[in-house]
Amino acid sequence: MKDKHLVELLKEMTLAEKVGQLVQLTPDFFAQGGEITGPMQQWQMSEAQSYQIGSVLGTHTAEQVYTIQKQYLEKSRLKIPLVFMADVIHGYETIFPIPLAMAASFDEHLIEKAAKLAAKEAAEAGIHVTFSPMADYVKDARWGRVLESNGEDPTLSSVLTAAYVRGYQGATNNLNKDKKRIAACVKHFVGYGAAEGGRDYNTVDLSDLEIYQNYLPAFKAAIDAGAALVMTSFNTVRGIPATANQPLIQDVLRKKLGFEGLVISDWAAVAELIAHRVAADGEEAAKKAFHAGIEMDMMSDCYMNSLAQIITAAPELQQQLDQAVYHVLKLKDRLGLFDDPYRGLNEADLSVHLDTDTRLSTREAAEKTAVLLKNEDILPLSKNQKIALIGPKADSKDIFGAWSWIGKQEDAVSLKEGLSEKHLDLSVLSYAEEEVLSDHYIEEACKLAEQSDVVLLAVGESSEESGEAASLTKLTLSRRQDVLVQEIAKHNPNVVLILFNGRPLVLSDIEESCKAILIGWFPGSEGGHALANLLTGTVEPQGRLPMSFPRSVGQLPLTYGQLSTGRPKTPDNQDQKYISRYMDEENDALYPFGFGLGYGSCEIEQTTITHISEEEGLYEVNARLINHTEKAHRTLLQLYSQDLVTEVARPIRELKQWRKVLVPAKSSIDITFNISETQFAYVHSDLLLKNDPGKIALYIGFDSKQADKIGEIAI
């Protein structure tokens, strides 16, 4: 049932005012500076039109928001407030680790907390909506936007995507009363992560089965959690750009997933239908996008210039127009903007109040998301060692990664700064980050390495090398950083590699040169402190890979959840030719999904499977973890399954549940997974989600590759 006061407001609106509500502009149109995330266009628009639009994106400050809103309301006939949106991806001014790093925590509570704190800062700056979370399913690290994702597993991504929505919006979705929360816009619907060749904005060609099985679950989780908006993707789906894809939006998003909120395009995606060559001009682009179900045109003038004429020529579209405008008004009402257009902003104090708790939370997040890939008894560091810190990331403050445009790099804690507080015998040889490493620097680094007990090599990507429009064909270290690693190892074998990265990298050529490898990702504002705590053992590494690290870029796209083939490679047929394999490389990842080490270890014993309710199809899986060492160990126990006989080809292994566990020293702990038959349902050839009668094999372990079979259940 529609809200009566919004329906009455709709009746008062002219056609031009209705169309205006479906247009989103940057602050530049109000003489304010704004974030630029796409190609700007030369617009011709009247002042009257500018005071009919519905939304602004990319403001920087509360002052901007307050000024624009006040100016707009003074000149708008119906005084319908603007809604302000922005990219709040991993923090606003205080920066958390990138989303891919956050996924390495496997911790929905950590993510919900981070989203809540980011929402608070953004709301204090006048932001009402964030273009987050990104629910794209990804398995190609060449695509730079894996940085924004939750990784390669649909189940993990679904859980974490819902956590972001709860964090931004609150568990009760009471946005009109809780002004420290913001609305979530889940993106990009759908298939963006499958861009061919990993090249951003490129063609996508997916089967319906693949879309339903792997790409829709995280969107469904976000919608079920109450996400207020959905953003369509740039790419094609079934040959039609998502922005003009009526079956995709109306049948899949609206009917299949039950989404009732606002559908918004990505930046200039409506106008880009012309570049796709599915529209001849702006009018045809507007017509196709509107027919498909795009309700807000982000940063193109297609709706503004053409939609009124389209509606006038086809009056039967009036109902659809009213529905779209209603969704815009409903969002504003849900945010409480009709009662308080400034949403708590006070002209006397428009500052963002940064607090210590948020800052410390970014440190906690960075500590819980770093992944230790290798450690040959060299970490943690000790104070009696002579330590050399070398590399372009040694003293770099470029540790935020993409989509941290409000954060101030000068406020970041570098690795050097973090380690300097640990009272170590530390020598530092830093280097200008963006430059190719010179022979002279490598020579000096080798000299310092020879004089040291341990070498910390801080290398990785710049913020410009990951994120949107940052596609790569080579995933090895750039700027001769790989040469630096190999040369240092010749002079001192005790190399600890510390990687700052926004995507899985190919480490095959340098892995053997290192005794330890710690993935720091882009760790955010407190990255230096967090990494120093990890390296010195103040905190045990506990992150696990949310995306596999390939052996070679030629393996991509790559996932642990590959489908069974007719000629699989097995331990018994590795010498045969006619099997599914590479001639020059292994099939599997160098470091698989779910992998990660700590400073302790434990073993799995006494696994049991109990059928606790035949009527409800419930099972209890138990495992005992035993820690024989003298130190407590935090680990991630993972439960996988394999459906032994299926109607369509299914993954060799699928993650079902996981538990983060602290096993005290010299003790054991019992872990229980409660699992139901519904969790083994999969999408069949008729695109329906259902179970097959048959047997399911269950596996328990510490990563996707090493999990051991513990038995079978019959459903």
C-alpha cells in the first residue's frame, strides 16, 4: 500500500517536476566542487530544471550539502528535498581496509560494525545514501574492481553483503529516526564481475544458470536485509546492456528477487547506450532505459531532455513514471527528509566529529584482515634482531586504496611509523613509490640487507593500480619490485615480504625468495600500527584468502569452486595427456581460497555427523580442535560439501559454513555446525532452486584445498 501523503504530493507535480526527480547531478551544477568518477558531459540546462532534480552525488562536506539543500529549497516550487549520495565504500574520512580485505576476516560482525561507523561519519557530512555494498561475484583478478568485492564464494559474499546493509541502515532499517545511518545501494546488477578478459566495462556473456547460481545470491541477501536501492551494471547481459535490459530488471530483480525500492543507473550508463550502439541518440537511450525500469538517471541528460516528450507521446507510460517518482519520494520519506531536509545538520556546527573509537576500529579491522601466506619460523620479529625495512611501501602513506577520496593520506600511519613505535633495531631505506626502482636503490638495499638479521620488504600496488578502470594483464609486481625481492634474497635469505595490494597477485616467481609473506592489502588509516602489531606478534594473523592467488595469470578466471569435468585431473592420472590440465602449469591456485596461517597451529580430530531431525532435514557436524603447542591459536574452521550426483554440473567443493575459533594452548575445543538439507539446494536447468535426493559428501579443514572428507549424508 502506498503512503497517502506521497500519493497526494505526486498529484501536485507537473510532468517536468516528475522527470526532474529521476535525475541525479554532481555539485558542480550548483557551483560546488564534486567527486568526478566518470566522463563529464557538456549539458545545456535551464535554472528551472536544476531546481527540479531529485538527487546530488559526490559532495565532500556538510557545508556543501547544507548550502545546496538550502539554495534548492528556496527556489524549488514544491520544496521536495534533495537526496545526497556518495561512494562510501570502506569508510568516509576514517578509512577501513578495502572490502576485499574485509572479506578476509570472514567476520560479518566486524563488517557490520565498520559499515555502521562509516555511515555515522558520512551522515555527519550530509550523505544520505552510499553506493555500497558491491555484491558482484568475482573470479578474475585482472579486473581491478575485485578490490570492492567480497571475493569468489557466493555464500561468503551473501553473508557479508547483508552485513554491510545492516551496518549502513541498522538492523531495524529505521532510517527516519536514526540519522547516523544511511541507505545502502547494492551494486552492480548484474554480472559486472565477469567482464571478458578482466577488462573493465567490457562485454559479459553468461548463462542464465550461472547468473542464478552464483551472481544473484548476494543481491538477494542484500534485498532481504532491506537494501533501499539497486544500481545496474555497465555491462551487457544476454547481449543487452543491463541499463536497457527489461527482462533483467522487471522479471529477475523485481519479480524473482522481490525488490521494491529504487533502481538507479551507474554513472552516465543511460547515455552510454549510444556507445553500446543499442540506441541512436539520447531520446532512444532514455526510452530504452525507462522501459527497462531505470528510475534514476545518474549523470546523463537523457531523461532530463527527452523523458517528458516520451511520456507525452505515450500516455500509457504515465503510471510507470508515477511509480518511479514514488520510489524516489519514498526513499526521501524513509530517510526522514520531508520532516528534516538537513537530516540533523546544524548550520552552527557542520563539522564531522572524528572519534578515537572509529580510528581504533580501523586498526582492529586491519589486524583481522591481514593474511599470513608463508612463515618459515621467521615471524614474529624479536627486539634483539637487526631489522631492515626496505621498499617503496616502507614509508608510504598510499595505503588507503581506491574509493577513499575523502580520507586524508597525510593522516595515515605508514609501516615505518608503526614499526618505529615498537622499539626495534630498525633501519629504513624508503623510495618514491610511483617510480621504477633504480639500480642504485637496489644496490643500496642489498648492502643494508647484508648488515641485517631480517629484511622486511614492503612492496605492492599503488592506489591507482587497483579499483575501477584499473584492469591489468600482468599481476606480478610492477616497477621492478620483483627484481628487488630476488636480489635482496641473494644477499640475505631472511626476507619477510609485506604486500600492499587490492587484488590477488601472481607470486610464483618470488615466493621461494621469501621466508614469510604477509598480505596487508590496502589496510586503511591505521595500517602501519596494525601491521606492526602483526609482525611483532602483539596480534596473531587471522585473515584467510577470500580470493585464490593464482600461479599464473593464464589460469584466470580462477575459483576453487570449479565445476566437475568429464576428464578431471586426479592423483591417479597426472601422467596422462587427454585430461583437463595445463601443459606448463598446475591447475590449482598457488594459495587457495580460505588459506591463511597464524603463529600457532591445531589439528582436527574426532569428527562426527549426526542426523538430528529427519523431518526437518537437520544435521549436526562436530569436530574437535586440539592445540598441542604452548600458545593459543586463532583459526578458521571451514565446512565444505560436494553433491555427488546432480542434474547439472556442480562445483567440486562448496563452502557451506565457517567458524572463527580461539583454541587455548595445550587444550582442545569442540566445534558444532548445524546444517539443514535446504543448504544443499542448487539451481537446476529450469532455474529453480531445489534439492535432489541423493548423497552429499562433507569436508572439514582450514582451506578449500586441504579440507578432508569426513563422511556422507543422504537427503
